[in-house]
Amino acid sequence: MTVKVLVPTPLQKFTNNQATIECNGGNIDELIDALENNCPGIKARICDETGKPRRFLNLYVNSEDIRFLEGTDTALSDGDEVSIVPAVAGG
Amino acid sequence: MTQTPIKTSQGRTFTNLVSKEGGVKYPLEAINVCEETFSPLEVAYDYDEIRRQVSRESIAAGPNSIWRYKAFLPVESENPIDVGTGMTPLVKSNRLARRLGLKNLYIKNDAVNMPTLSFKDRVVSVALTRARELGFSTVSCASTGNLANSTAAIAAHAGMDCCVFIPADLEAGKVLGTLIYNPTLMAVKGNYDQVNRLCCEVANSYGWGFVNINLRAYYSEGSKTLGFEVAEQLGWELPDHIVAPLASGSLFTKIYKGFNEFVKVGLVADKTVRFSGAQAEGCSPIAQAFKEGRDFVTPVKPNTIAKSIAIGNPADGYYALDIARKTNGNIEAVTDAEIVEGMKLLAETEGIFTETAGGTTIAVLKKLVEAGKINPDEKTVVYITGNGLKTQEAVQGYIGEPLTIDPKLDSFERALERSRTLERLEWQQTSV
């Protein structure tokens, strides 16, 4: 599955300053591994020691928070848009 | 627009930004997220310098606004934006306290904060002063309403351009109370969390100062003044217990930080203050985590009349949980019906008309008392953070009607008799 990934500014140093990149993955876990292959070092920033996305990072598939879907098991389809957004805002 | 020139004062008391997880240091710029862990950034201070600069006397001799605590706030201007924000009344409650069976209850009344009648004027005064220092000419925010009012008003006062984002379904009073200051107002078809996400993307690319995104580390410090004022107004003493509303959790954690800073620089004696938080059941991710003993907050989709605190994905939820637990406090949620009753109870007993967030806080206070979770003798401070005139639709239909009469004495007398009969009937039904 080829999906479009929106990368926040703090992670763009891993993507040659690209704000969006194309990547493959059947679900979010696979997508994160594929991102790591293309942009070495990025996984350790997205995920904590347990391999799950960090507490302060939100991931969205087509604008829906993955915590309202199947978490990192959320399946991806061709053309989906995955956004990685730091959560520290608001209030 | 014309802006006031900035005069920089000597003896800056804040030193850098620091990551809340891992303690990575960052320069004093418009950044809010740690690049390593994505955790929030906090302002770090030189407390020895603050201790040198302030005393109870120097604070008491300062302006009658939040700026009497300037040494504890992250701004360098000698002339911060001062629109009379802060120093709102701390009211000793008699009638509400008696009704609830409490002996030592105080109400911190930010329903009359200046200029826009909510606690948000505190954080915005700090954020826009800092925005000016960092060279921003346009300021912005993602808001559930009160922040929109405050950002638009104080930006107008300071002569800054302003673009505000709100969910499209906000109360009419909050929309009108923003538009009057003539900002650009974007009503986003979505809930607050969606507005917030959009703003995170805009903040990355437009070079604007978003008070609660890239300026959030500075902005949130303004809430500490709710802690400072209560300590000063209690005669330089900390309370035993506070009850405050929880939206993002920021206010709660900053009151805590404020109390601790006063202890650290020797202005008040050390004491454990219990921290209890209030949420609406229709948006209670932090209360749910508290009840289930979790240390992580699962986001929810808000559905409540308490729109000003309807944040489904609270950025500081984790820290609010931690504070409530380590201070032996509680986090409770109440229904929309209880929120309306809370608004009425505060108005009828204390003459304070608060908005839905205040109704939530009063309803949770009542629930905690009934559950035996507040000792009647504890010096308890309940924080009322917004004004009821802004959310009139919440109580419309629950507060009776005027008695319409002819301009004749007998018409008045008949109506008066009728109203007294109704009152007696109600009185017989409810135990007082």
C-alpha cells in the first residue's frame, strides 16, 4: 500500500527537509518500519523504548486519530494520508 | 497597526526552556515541543535571582494586576501589556459553604477578570507580551471560546494583527465577543481537537505567534498567577485543597507550579495542597483515566454543553493525573444536568454567574463533599474561571420566567401571591 505521510518539522531532518513523503505499509506498524528503512533514525524518534508511538505524538489516518481506530494495527489502503502531529498544543 | 516600543528590563529571571521529559534545554524562542521526546517545554527560572528581587512587601507594592508577579513570568519588557488583568476577588463563601456543609470555602472569581471575563486574560497578557518581544506582528490561537475573546481583545489593545480559530458550533456570545474586536475569525467545521490540529499545521508554516502552540511554554505560565493571588489573598498562606476545571490540564498544573515557586523562594510556608479536578462527563478523558488507575489518557470525542473545557485530547492530561494522585486529590466528572444545577447553585447562593466550566467545578465540588472526599474544615479554594453571560443558552429554559403583569397594583399583588405559593410548594419539595 502506498500512502502519503505528513512529517512534522522536528522530524524533517530525517526526510531531507521534505514535509511529505510516500511510503509503503499494510498497517501503521509496518509503515513505521518502512519509514525507518527510507529515513534511518526516524523510528527511534517516533517510538519509545517499547516500540510504540510516543505519548506526546498523535498519528492520524485520513484525519482520524489512530486511537479511535485500531491503534498501530490500523490497516492502510492505497492513497491514504497518514499525519504525524506533536500533541503539545491547546488549552 | 502601531505597536508600543519595548523597553527591556534588567535582571531577567528566566533562563531557558526545558523539556518536561528528559530535561533537554532549549533557547528562549517560539518553540513548544522537545525535538527528542515531543514532550512539552517549560520555562526554567533562576530562583536565586527571583529571591533577590522579590519580597511580600515588593509584591504588595506592585501593580494591581498579574504584573505584580512579573519576576515569576517569562517576559523581559519593562512595560508588559497591562490591561488590568488579574487580582480578581477571593470571596469567603458563607451561603454556598453552609449549603454544602463546608466551614472553610473560598471562591476565586475569575468570572470578573479583565478585560474579557475569564482566566484566559492572564495567559494571553503573558503570551502577547512575549510575542512582541520575539518580534511577532500577527498573533493567533486555537480556542474553545474564552481564549478567542481574550486574544482578540488584548491584540487589539496592543495593536497586533490577530487571526483566531474556533469550532464552528460555539455559543453565540463567544463568537460575538470575539468579532467585536475585529480579528480574522475562522470558524472551523469540526471539534476543538480538529481545530487544534489544523492550527499546528498553520503554526509550522505561517510565522505567526500562536499563543497556545508555539508560544505555549510562555503562555501557560500566566496561569501560575491564579496560584500566586490565592496565596497572597489568604494572607501569604497556601490553602489545604483546591478544586479547578480540567480541559487541557494546563491550568491545574500551573496553579501547582505557582504554589511550589512561592514555597521555593520563601514567600509562603511549605504545605501539601490537595489538587482536585473537574470535568464534564461528555468530555472526561482525564477523569476516566483517574478512575481506572491508568497513567495514560485515551482521547475522546467531546459531547457536552461545557464547550469551554471540551478538549478530547488533553496535552497536559498526564501531568494533571500525576498531580491529583500525588497530592491525594480526586478527579471527578458530572453530567450536563448537574452542570446547569451547579451554575444555578453558585448564582443563588453567592451572586456569581459563571459559565458552564464553573458549573462543572461547583457540581464536582458538591459531588466530592457528598462522597466525603473534602473535609469540612479544610481550607478549600474553588476556581471559577469564566462568566455566565457568555453561555446563556446553557441555562435558558432552566431558570424560570419573569412574572409579566399589568401596570396596576392589584395585578402586582396577585402575581406576588402566586409566586409565593409556588415558592412554598418548591420549598416543601426540597430539603434546605
